[in-house]
Amino acid sequence: MRATYITLIILSSISLVLGCKKGKNDPILSLQTRKARMTEEWKIDSWTKNIKHTGTQQNGSPINDELTFDLTQDSYEASIPWGYFSEYPFGGKAIVEKAIWNIDKKGNWERILEYTSSSSFSTKQIIETKKGVWNFLSKSSDYKNKERVVFNVLSSYQKVETTTPNGVVNIEEKFQEHNNGEVSEIFEIDQLKSKEIVLKRTNNKEFVTPIEHRIKKESEIYILKK
């Protein structure tokens, strides 16, 4: 009887641990909770983002533009067509000085990117930070409980310091604050290990205005490592 009782305890414990597997590439066994595995000051080992704009302008001209972003711990390359430069501080190749994502147990997060781009015309030192609060999302028809995570953006800051070859320095700064839930990033947790996280998201939006009908499709992947 005692042996049967011990066996039931062992089986229950194994079932509980196995139940912690949510993401497709999560470890089968983990003694840490999902929150414990999520919270860390992570290095952004890689970040890729693709944005496609399609549609039709009022005069019948087609819209077919693609933006790509590819960042590692060492380098960053952004391909941005004409007409989108006002939305993004940088296009081309750059050297990465810092790429970290701090996610803490109290539900706060901060993402910092620092990189430098040099050309014959100027050198740009760029800092981009976002801060906010995060939480796991509950079960839905398509996802398990805590299989997704939402990062609500409460503030964003951008600094672009441009230096010309003759030493003239120009600094541009932008700061925005948002209400909780106004701006959010929802990711599927593809992998959640104690030393590596893979976050994926897709986002599709349709815009209809008097001058155009536009569809914007985004896909994004972060790989975070200790």
C-alpha cells in the first residue's frame, strides 16, 4: 500500500513537471516555473523583422514595399525603401554596442538597443529604449495558458546623435508615453529555457483612407540568451 502511495506521488510530480511544457520547443522537464525562466537580463542574440506593405493608391498605383531588419550581438542591417525614412531612425549597416532585454519578476521590462552607423557623410550613434509592464496571457482557443506573453509599452525613447566629418554634432531626441494597453507587443513563446528564449509574433493590419487601401503584414523573431 505504501509503495502504491509513493508511486502515485512520483507519477503526479512527473505529470506536474510535464505540464509546464507550453511552447513547441520548450524543455520536456524543468524544475523552474515559467516566470522564473522568463525573468532575466537577456542579451538579444538575434532579432529579425519583416514588414510588407501591399495595396492600391487612389490613382490606381500599386503599393508593394518591403522593410527588413536583421540584428545580432555584433551587427545590424536595416533595409528601408524611400518614403519610410521618417518612421525609422536608421537604414543601412551598423555596429551594435548594446542589445539587451531586461524582464523582471515584478512585471516590468526594458529593451535597449545602441548602435553606430558610419558613412562618408556622417556618423550616427543611435539609442532606442522601450519600457513597460509584461504578463503571460491565459488560455485561448488557439493557445495554452502562458504560451503567449504580452509586453505593454509605457514609454519609448530615441536619441540620434549625428556627427559630420568636420565635427558638427546634431542631436535629435524623441520621447513618448503611453497608457497601459495602448501600445502592446504580443509574442508566442516558441521556446522557454533557463538560458534561451525564442519569441515570435505576426501582426496584420488593414488601412482604408481617402488616398489609399493598404495592408501591413509584420513578422518578428527574437532569440534571447544569457
